[in-house]
Amino acid sequence: MRKTFVGPQLRQLRRAHKQTQAQMAKVLGVSPAYVNLLENNQRSLSVQMLMALSDKYAIDWRELVQDPGSNVLAELRSVLQDPIFRDTPDLQELRAAVDHAPGLVENFLQVYRTHRTTLDKVLRQGRERVPENLVSSSPETIIHDFFRNHGNHFPELERAAEKIRAEQPCAPDDVYAMLKDRLKARHGVEVRIQTVEDMSEALRIFDRESATVFLSQALDYPNRTFQLAHVLCLLEADAILDGLVSDSGITSSTGLARCQVELANYFASAVLMPYVDVLATAQATKYDVDRIAAAFSVSFEQVCHRLTTLQRRNAKGVPFFFLRIDKAGNVTKRFNSTTFTLAEFGGACPVWNIHTSFRTPGVILPQFVELPEGERFFTISRTSERPVFSRESQDRRLALALGCEFRFVDEIGYARSFNLDREDLFSQIGINCHLCPRQACSQRAHQPLLVELPISPDRRGNTRYES
């Protein structure tokens, strides 16, 4: 049986109750020396002590044995890869910081998140006047961090989705009919398909007063099904949504609504692609996105999104990041269960073939990439078609990128045709030109903010920013 160590969690519990080790020991009926050993992970937690802690401090024992430190450690390692830090502490130092100074680590990460948000807003402002709310975190950043802190996995929503599929089992191509019947039978909600003109440029409208879901004719079958599952979440998992959103740290009404939308989308994906089934299919097909999409009657993009959520304890899939950009390079969607900083800070590097995919619509482009800090990843990129309802809105393509750390490449079928021993296998990419410290990059479009590149009037380099 695996030993359970809860030193940091126990220390935080004691400090939250403003107790000394001796006072906690008295409450638990043990010696202060034993509490000290537990806090320093020199003794594992026994079942008797776990029950005593749960009883005396009125906490759920699961909260005590969870290890949030692993997510914090991953984020800390990722943050310290930023070029603004000269030296990166080794893993043992970082573990010690997370274990013994969790408050300090959280404050440091919060400062860095503020720095990242500020820098992002500065980059967007250009020469224009800097707004007063420059240092406030945007709802998008807070929502991304909220999902990232949960490992992009929400067990409560998974269980709610599994309950629906268990109550009304059906084949993948019958899910739309099942959801439509469930909405009518349990909630008295009708589903109507409307013309594009009648929808006022919306794709889905849930009119609670008339108990009707209006879906646009512009939506194809997978997206109509997805929208019905989204609405069902609002009706049957509203309490779960309220609980999760209240813990998100978001205060603005717009941000709260955005977070609720993203969580309902998570639920919809879980309904369309049940966890156990989609994980088994993904592993059997070596994460072939098209085959998974065909198996569950969903879209390529929906599969990419779902693959980032397969992080259930004791049944994990490959941890992926997912990014979606438009033709101008703007990130329109991002989910991440990896340490891939590119998924958090942008996606504007022209060396990354997510941009090349616009020239080859519908074709999957595999690529091995390496960040300036040396982190290596395998990615696939492909375009996705958006709903088209007029001649003026044609060619509304977006580009998708799905990727994982290089160490998982043996599990990915798209990488099988490559010689992994080639020295030139990896493309050298960056976050974006403003932050990338690479020298002699022929694709550089901006002077980096954090690095001085050498320049001389006597020599012309690959770009005008560097000699």
C-alpha cells in the first residue's frame, strides 16, 4: 500500500486554526514530536490519524490527502523557465519551497501572473495610452489559471455527465435525439431549428421563459448536439456550476458568465465523449483524432478539447495542450494540462506550423518543437471550419494545435513515421517575438523586451533587429 505523506497540508491546517504543534497534538491525543514528524514528512499518515483529523477539525479526509503541491510545482517550474530569471533552482529546491513555504510560493506565482497580464496588455496597447486597469488580471487569464489549477479536469462534472449517459444509454449517433427527448421529458424544453435570419446572428439561444432552445441552421450535427448538452448542463448541473464558479476567484459579472460557459462546455464534451470510452478509444487508436471523432460522432475540434481533460486519477491519458488561433494569430481558445508556456502566453511564433496549416486546409501537420529553454514537444496542427451562413462570411477558418511533451511521443500515432534520432528533428520556436530570446532567427519581427540583441552598422544579420 502506498504511504501517504501530508506534511504541508497538515501545517496549513494547523496554521489556519492558529495552533502550535503542541496545541494540535493535545487536540489529537498524540505527542508534539509526532505532529512535528508528520509535518516534516518523516512519518506517513495512518488511517487512525486521518480519521482523527477529519473528526476533530471537521474536514473531508479527501481534502487532506490530495496533493495540490504537484500542480503548484509544475507551474513553478514553468514560470522559472521565463528568460527574466537567470538561474533556475533544481527540483529539490523547488519541492522544498512548495512544502515549507507554500504561502510564499503562491505570492510569488501571483506576482508573476500579474507581470504576465501586464506584459500582455502592454503588447496589445502598442503606442497608445496605457489604461488605468493595466495591472488587473483579465477574466481570460483568471479562467485559464482556474482551469489549469484544476488540471483541466473536474470530477463533479464528469460524474454528472456519466449519470446522464447511464440513465439513457444510446449509440453515439443517437445522442442528439436522446438529449432532445431528455430536455422535453424532464424539463419541458422544446428544441427548434431556426433559419440564420431568424437567429439574429446567434448560433444557439436558450429562451427560459418559453422553455425553448433555438438552434441555427448554420450548425452541423456535432455542434447541434454539443449545444443541447451545454443547455442540459445549465438545467441539471447548475448547482455544480455555481459551486465551481464561486471558487474561481472571478469577481466581474462578465468573467463569471464566461467561466460558467467554459464549465458547461466541459460538461457537454463529457456527455458526448464519456471518460472511460473516450480514453480507451484514444489509447487503442494511438490518439488518432479523426478516428475518435468518427467513433463518437463529434468534430475534430471537440475531440482536441476533450483530450486535454483526460486527467482522472489512476486513469490518465496523455496530458495535452490545445490552442486555437485565427488568421491574424489571435488565440481564441486555449486549454492546457501540460507545462507548455506557449499555450499560456500566445501562439504568434511563425516557425510553428499552426500558421502554415491555413495554407493546407484540413491537412494534419505534425511537428516537433523546442522552446528556448530546451523544453521539447510534439504537436499536430489542422484547420477547422466555422459555421458559414452567407457569401460574406465564407472562409471562416481557424487553426487548431494539439500537443504533448516529447516524452509521450511513443503513445502518439502521428509521430510513428519520424526518425526520432535525427538531430534536426526539432523546430526552434518561441512564445512570441516580444518575449523570445533566440538569436539569429530569420523570422524575428520585433526587438525582444528582455534581451539586448547584438547589432552593428558593419554587419546585416537575418533581420534588421540583429547583426
